[in-house]
Amino acid sequence: VTTRSMASAAGGGGLGPKKKALLKALAVLLGALLVTSGCGLFVLMDYEEKQYRITNSDFGRFWLAINKGNPVLQPLTFNFAIIGLFMIYQQFYPRSRPAAERKTK
């Protein structure tokens, strides 16, 4: 018996309507964060050449100014959004794993 199966058995095993709505709203916010940080990653990749319009836009200058002061922001937002979306996906579509066999000596 795993911790997840014990928690799902204690909690009723399903997602309530309020939890589903909150997870969907969080998924929308994380999706917007992923798109924004993806565009920011594109700006950072084109930093030296500046051949794309997004790098010379207001967003590009703003993103470069933010990342100059805090270089951890780009990987943090991008990875947080991907991991968060994966965790929400797992809530809606859990993986079923076969039961582990017990080895006795």
C-alpha cells in the first residue's frame, strides 16, 4: 500500500468540483507563465544578434532588464511552469501502476 493510495482511499478517491475548478484555473495561469517564459527564453537566445522583432520590442527590453538583475528568473519560471503543469495533469490522469511483488526469503 502506497502513500498515494492511502490518501486517495481516505479522501474518497476523486476530485471534487471545487478542486477541479482550482486546478483548471491554476493550469491556465501556469500555461500563461510557460508561454511568457518561453518568449523570454527566445529573447535571451537572440540577445547578441537581435535579429527578431520580439527582442527589440517592449517585452524584450523589459525581459532583458529583469534578467539582468535576477538571472535565476528565467529557468525558475520556465521549469516551475512545466513541472506544475505536469503535476496538474497527473491529478486529472493518474498513472496506474501494477502492484509490486513482495519478495520473501
